[in-house]
Amino acid sequence: MKNPKTWLAVLGAALLVLVVPPLVSAGGDESGSQIRGLRFMVPNSPGGGYDITARTAAKTIEDAEFNGNIEVFNLPGAGGTVGLGRLVSERGNAKLAMSMGLGVVGSVYTNQSPSSLQDTTPIARLTEESDIVVVAKDSPYKNIGQLVEAWKKDPGAVPVGGGSSPGGPDHLAPMLMAKAVGIKPRQVRYVQYDGGGELMASVLGGKVGFGVSGIGETRDQIDAGELRALAVTSPKRVPGIDAPTLQESGVDVGFTNWRGVVAPPGISDEDRDKLVTMFSRMHGTEQWQEALRKNGWGDAFLTGDEFGAFLKSENNRVVSVLKELGLA
């Protein structure tokens, strides 16, 4: 009877060898949902809306341990279309994602980019944000009415700066403002900067009469008293910003920007789902919700195919607005 027991003992030991490794592997399989070497590309300069969004998202994901270290890097140029071209050329690269938004939609059209957002893999729309009209603290314009009055009197003498190329949100918003107050869009002297960081330096330096940008890029300078907020472009006032809407100031414009994430074309469904899951988990964290509140961002979370359908509709809307303004 000793032999059967001996064989049972040997068999039990063998089974343990076979069973334990898969259990250990499965226990650590959280790493299976992670993407080693993941990089976030920002298609404009540091300090802009895409940059702030990407770095905030990366930090939230890392702090929650949904992924390991994420490298965020900037590749500015041509209103985001240089970065877009790079992304599209990285076909099948599941370790790369790009922060983007409404500005890239317009830039594709106005810069005649060979690459389109329709060539990318949609991952998630993250935020919606009002633009804001700001001037330097020593500006002669104390309110939006004074600015509009001077602007109407001599549009060329009051240049407006924006952190996006023609067709982007910082360009569309003042063009819609001009149309609403009776200024022909072609009379507007629009000065383009590659992102909100460069724009704010020019507003503070008095190189433009006023600036139009996202609230996230301006809030710190407003809080510090370096910038004066004259109006927000959204239909409703923004909590924490002491400024009226354009509409309640007699300028019939309601306008919001949005930002999101896309990946290269040709990645597998499994890799796309990993990215969608990562951002979905991030969206549910208190840290991300606090970032939304702090930056004045609206929660506009949308993923996958629904985000893809939204991108198509936005492309059609931007082209329509540009043609209506005589800019396309």
C-alpha cells in the first residue's frame, strides 16, 4: 500500500508545479491590461490645452496605477497637423496616443493636411470647455462692451490672438463674435500662436489687443491678477470665473471647445479596447473629477465608435462654419 501513496504524493507535487505558475501569472495579470512604453503625443507647444489635458490624464492614470510610466512629448506645428501626420504614419503602433480636439478638426481643412482624423483610431472624448476673452491687467478695456466698441470702430487696430490655427476654436470664436457685432470676418486681424502658452505671453506683453483661449490655459493668470476676464463663450457662466457670457453681454455667440484622444490607424481591436478601458477607468477617479473642476472643464466623456461618429459630425460642422464666414 506504500507504493500507491508514494505515487499519489508524486502526482500531487506535479500537479502543484503545473497549477501554481498559471495562478501566479493570472494574479499579476493586471499588467496584461497595461501598455508598457505608452507615449502621449501633444501636437502643440507646452502650456496649451492639449498639453495640459494630456499631462493631467497621464498623471491621473499613473497615480491610480492603471498603467506604468507614460511619456508625454510635444510635436507642435501647423495647428496640430504635423503631429497628426506623425500619428497616422505610425500605423499599428498601439503604444502611441495623441491628445487632440476641435482645433485639429479645423486645421486639417485650413492647412490642407494630407492626413485626416478619419484616418485615426478614435479612443475617447474627454472634456468640453468654454473659451474665454481675456486682456492684460493694464488693458484699457475694463469690460466686454468697451472692447467691442473699440473693435467695431477699427478692427485692424485691435488684433486678437488665439492659440489655434484658422479653423480651430480660438479662431472660430472671435470670428463668430465679429460676425455677431457687425464686423466682417475678413476685417479681423487674427494673430495665430501655437498653443495657449505662447498666446498668454503675447497677451501679457501687449502684443495683441485681446486673447481668446481655453479657461484651463488662463485660470492661473486670472487668479494671479495678471489677466482680466471679460467674457466666456459658453451659453452659461463658468463657476469660479468672474465674467459674464457673451450672450448676456449682447453678443449673440454660444461656443464651446472639446478635447480627446486618438490612436494610430491599424491597431488591433484588443489594443484599442485596452486604451478605451484605461481612459474609462481614469474617468471614474476622484482625481480626474477634481481636475475637471479645477480647470473649468465640462465632463464630455465619450468612447470608441460613438466618439468616431462625433468626429465625423464635427468635421462637417467646422467646414460649414468656415464657409459661412467666407473663410473656406
